[in-house]
Amino acid sequence: MTPRHYAVNVIDLHTHSNFSDGSDTPAQLAARAHDLGLRAISLTDHDTTASHDQMAEACARLDLELIAGVEISLLDSTFARHGVDGQSFARGVHVLAYFLPLQAEHPVQQLLARLRRDRTERNARLTQRLIELGFDRLTLENVSARAANAEGVGRPHFAAAMFDLHPEIVGERTAASWSQLFVDWLGSTGRAYVAKTTLSLEDFIATAKGSGTVFSIAHPLLNYLPEYSATSIEAVMPAILASLRERGVAGVEAYYGGTSAATRALMLKLTRNAGLIPTGGSDYHGLFKEDVSLGVGHSGDLRVPDEILDELKAAR
């Protein structure tokens, strides 16, 4: 990739390494961020900070500021989903946690360990379900070999194995077929979907109280809205944002790399109106999301200003 140099006041607070569902090692990710001219970065692997030490060492060599982070899947019962049968159930939301404690014995890390155990059990059930649905050449060992550690295995690793082992079912891997596979098989509406943890947003925030951890809702529109029209955003999001603030969330990922500039501007306004910090990031996964670039996201025009990081530090 040809290096592109951005202004030094650009940051990226949502990235993944091969310790979860990204393809870059922490060192590779840090080098990319440095080459792009980013001032600061947060490595937010799913449910784990195991990548932090390697990332910290690489960032220190490159004079790149690193914010300890993680992305976690939690349940929000306040804004429940409704099934086709009218039954309501808690909404799964992705949450970014920054400046979290890294000591293994800390209660926050103990909750992350619980989430990883849940992921391991869920992966075993997902493997069995896929085999029952015709993916009989797929094994958990094959899927796990695609991740840097067994606890970091996620749906992108399953997707890669499905394309490699069963192209007769899912077709040739392209950007479009990759996205469609999650709709058809692995996403919340997919045939092989296995539900995630029962840990609530409120429980995690309560456990982290006093630790200096700052919470922001990742890609809030993806979490809370079926479609992203300006009308629906303005009608629905203010009440959600107000509720999140009341429950201890400090920020919302208004600068999200998967939305348009117009949508980001609207979310920025609504987030500020709600008294929340508009955080931002690309949601970079390397080769697992080839259409998403570090720093600039899917749209290519994402720019997260560094004063956002100053606001997050002040919220600790």
C-alpha cells in the first residue's frame, strides 16, 4: 500500500488486529498508522486486550500515541428488538471501552475473560450448526488456525473458512459476496446465527466504575436503526442518545468510517446536543474488510480530529 500522509491532527479510535478479527499484526497496524500520519490510535480488539503489549511496543518506537481499548458486545434491554412473532428481546450493541485497566485481576478484565469464554463456547456451537447445514469440510481447528489466538476467533474467520472450503455453497469471495455471507449465514438474521452473551450494558459500566474507563457506542446506527435516512435518524436517535448518557455512556461513534459525510455531520450534531462526545474511527480489519482503509474508513473521507481524544481523556 502506498503511504498517504494526513494532517497530524487525525486519529483513529476503532481498529482491529489479528488478535481478534483483523488481519494485521499489532506491529503492522502501528506501522500503517505511522505511515499515514495518524497522531493517535486505539486498538479495539473484540473482548481482549492481549494485543496491547505488542501494540504499545510498536507505537512507542514510532512515537504514536496509543489508547488502551477494546470492543465488546453487550445487551441493551431499554431499546429492545422485536421478532416477527412480536416477541421482544434485548438488543445486542457493540461498545468501545477506552483507558480500561489492563491488570488481569481487575474486575473489568474478569468480565472480558467471561466474554471470551462465551465466545469459545459459541464458536463450537456455530461450527456444529454450519456442519449440519452442509459445511461438512469445516472444522473448528481450521477456523482457529486463521486467528492469532484461539480466544480471538470471530465470524470473519468462519467466513474465510467457508469461502475456502465450500465455494460451491457460498460462491467466489468478492466484497459483495463477503457481505452477503453475513446476511445469509452468520449475521443476526442468518441461518447459522448463534446468539452472543447475556451481559448487559449497565452491568459492564457498573463494574468499570472508578477505573477511569470511558465508554462509547460503536457504529450507533448499525446498532439501533434498520435504515439510515436522515428522517429516521432525527426521529429515533435523540431519545436513544439521551438514555445512553443517563446510563453512563460518555460517547457515541458519530465519526464512523462506514457512513457518509452527511450522515456523520447529522450524528455529530445530535451527539453534541445530547451532551455526548462524538468519537470516531475507521473500524479497520485489514484484509477481512478490504473496502475499509485505516484512518479514512469505507468512505475515504473520514477525518477524526484529535480534540476528540482530549475530550475522552477529560471524561475519565
